[in-house]
Amino acid sequence: MTTETRGSQAHEPRSLPVLATARGVNAAWWYTAVGIVFFDLVVVFSWAATLLQLGAQDGAVIAVTVGGLLWIVSTLPPLLAYRHRSGEPAAMRWRAVLIPVVIAVAYGVLAFSLSGLWLLLVVPLAQSLQLLDWPRTVRLRMVLVATALLVCLWVIDANGAFSAALSNTDGYLASGLLAVIVPLITVLSLWWWDVLIALDRARVSEARLAATQERLSVATDVHDLQGHHLQVIALQLELTERLIGAGDQPAALEQLRAARVSVDEARQGTRDLATRFRSVPLRDELANARDLLRAAGIAAETVVGAGTDDAPASVFGPVIRETTTNVLRHGGGKHTTLSLSRTADAWRYEITNDMDDAGPSPSDGINPRREHTGLDGLARRAEEVGGALEIVRGDGSFTVVVTVPVS
């Protein structure tokens, strides 16, 4: 583990992070997709077992099984594309769905020619069509029609030429039931994903709305404060100009003094406004940082030591916000720990995050492009009060430590 201290450079403006889809929602998608694929596999193998019980030739069983696996592979592109659907009506890209549909039709014809079962002719196409990005009402009608059709074909197969053989086949009831409900199971799974992504988008919108409301509040306060003082200063300077033209030098000088007082009041009001927004207790700053990280799908925890209520919020507040932003924008990890403690002669703030294998390497820190981290500005801020900023790089982890003397 190595330690280094950052020099001071110009501080880059801090921008709000873009909240990505939470990791829990991403995991739910993979559970949904794997569940649909697994169900298709069960359907294919159950029908292969049924054909064996019907006395079909080994070549026919192998052909149905291999063809089923190829059909399942063809359903993966539309299934993965469904993950990023916008939810808004859009023109369907037929070139992207033509191949899966053609493969589904070809597999259905192959399975029907080898087995003579009508159910196997329709199931692949019915399932592949459910994976396309249809409008909600269209998908609902499709699944109802497809389920009704499959039930009818199931009954036809059971009472057709294979009725005698099927009546002695224990697995036909189970395999037929699986084939009938597979479109319905798929639609319910995709509907569950739609609900999850809608909730996640609502979470992101709520976070952005909170940031927008905060900006609006600051803008309103600044407008009210500066607008009043600037208007007063403009009137005082206009009056000064008239008094000078009239030759009343003492009165003009008095108005200039009044304008200077107004400038001081505006400056003090701006300072008080900034102090009001920066004087959030550090415990609340840490709690806000933890909630923001968790909202972005990062497991975060805070550790606040005893006796830290007197830590300088004007120093550590910007540090907490900037380092949290760096983790959101560049960390790429799954866990973050924020801590604030007091030693014998210094306050100590520390934030540690792990990094994904696909993210920046430990040698690069939180951000490979150093000019965008803002850590140099934090180092300068700490040096102004006699403190220091350190970067601790470990194996797959990245830590920023800021110490400020108690005095």
C-alpha cells in the first residue's frame, strides 16, 4: 500500500452525478432473463422426453433437441434488447427481429414434421413473438390469443392420431402444460421487469427533482438578495451622477459612501447565504452522502466517531460532497465506507471504495484523468487551514484521507 499527497491546482467545477440503474435492479434483470431461458430449456427437454416415450427415432429426438437449443439462442437478442426498452411507443426494427422469427418458424416446422404434433408447430413462434417490444395492449391480446390457440392444439393432439400413444405417455400432460403456459410465464416475467424499471426510473427522477429544487432555492435566494442591493446601488450611483452635474459635491460624496455601504451589505449577505448552505452539520452531510450512494446502487456505510460535532463543517462539508461525487462518477465499485473521527490533535475524514475489475486500475485512482477529480482543489483547501490530503491505494481499493488540525 502506498501513500501520496496531492499538490494544488485549479479546482474544477463540480457537476452532479448521473444516477445509473441500481445494481439491485440490474441483478433482477439477469434473474428474469435467466428464468425465461431456463423455462424454454425445460420445455424443449420435456418434449424430447415425450418423443422418446412415444417411440420416436433417436435421430428425430436429437434433431428436436438441437433445433430447440438453436431456437433458444435465437431468442437471446430480442430478450437482451428488451432490457433497454424505453416504454414509449416506437417503430419496431423488423430487421432485428426477422431472424429470430424465421428461426422459430423453421424450428416449429421441423418439430412438427418429426413428431406430427401441432403444439410443437406453434409454441416456438408464440414464445418468440412475446419477447418483441410490443405495446402493452398488443402484448396482452397476443398472449391471450396464443394461450387459447395452444390449448386448442393441445386438445387436438390429445384426440388426434396419437391419442392412443399419448394416453399411455406419462410425460405428455406435463410437457403439454408447460408448452401452453410458456408465453404467459414470459409475459408475466417481462411485466415484472417493467414494474422494476419504472420504480428505478422514479427513483432517479426523484433524485434529479431534489437537486433541481435545491438549485431553484439557491437561485431564488441569490436573485432576491443581489437584485435588491444592485437596484439600490444603481439608484445611488444615478443620484450621484446628477448631484455631480448640479455641482453639489458633498451630497454626491455622501451618495458614493452610501453606495459603498450597499456593496458591503450585498457582499455580507452573499457570504451569509453561502454559509447557510455550507453549515449543514457534518453528521447530516455524511448521512446525505450515504443515502446518495445507496440510491446509486452502492452499498455505503458511515462511521462517526465521538467528539466530532465540533469538526469544521466549512472545511469537511465540501470535502465530503466532492469525494462522494468522485465515487459516483469514477469509482465503479460496490461498497464505500465514510468515516469522520478525531485524534489527539487533528480531525480525520476518510472515504474508501472498492473498484470493479472493469473500472480504473488502482494505479489510476478514482479517475484516470486527474484533471477531473477535483482532489487537487480539496488538497488546496486542506492546506489553507494547515491540513493535508492523502491518497491511499490498495489492492482493488482507493482511499482519500483528509486531516485538519484541531486548532
